Amino acid sequence: MEKIPSSIGQLNALQELDLNGCSKLKELPSSIGQLNALQELDLNGCSKLKELPSSIGQLNALQELNLYGCSNLKELPSSIGQLNALQELDLSECSRCF
């Protein structure tokens, strides 16, 4: 999967989004910030993902963000600091983020 449709933001009740192993995924749509109930976002192995949209900071229910193996991720958006419910953040193998 190279691209996620922007209509994903309409899935208001979605609690878990597992994109583990989507090695061709290059970007997330900004509409992902509309997933108000999302508690877990797994991007493990999304090695072509270069950035996260700033709208990710709107995921108020997000408790777990797995970015393991996102080796092309250059930086985290400053809005990530707004994730008050976040309990787990895995940045293993994301050496470009630092």
C-alpha cells in the first residue's frame, strides 16, 4: 500500500490502525487527525514514510504510537507533544529522527 485515502478521517469509531509492514507507504493523509477514538497506531516497518502530518497531534485518545523501523522518518512534528494520552512511543530504528 503506497497511499491511504483521505476518507480514512471519516472512520470516527476506529480505535486501532495497524499498518505494520506497509513498506511502500510514503505518507499519511492529514485527515488522520480526525480519528478521535484512535488509541493505537502501528507504523512498524513503514520504511519509506518520511514525515508525519502535524494533524497527528489532534489524536487525543492515542495511547500507543509504534514507529519502529521507520528509517526514513526525518523528524517528528512538534504537535506530537500534544498527545496527552500517549503512553508508549517506539522510535527504534528511526535514527534519522534525532
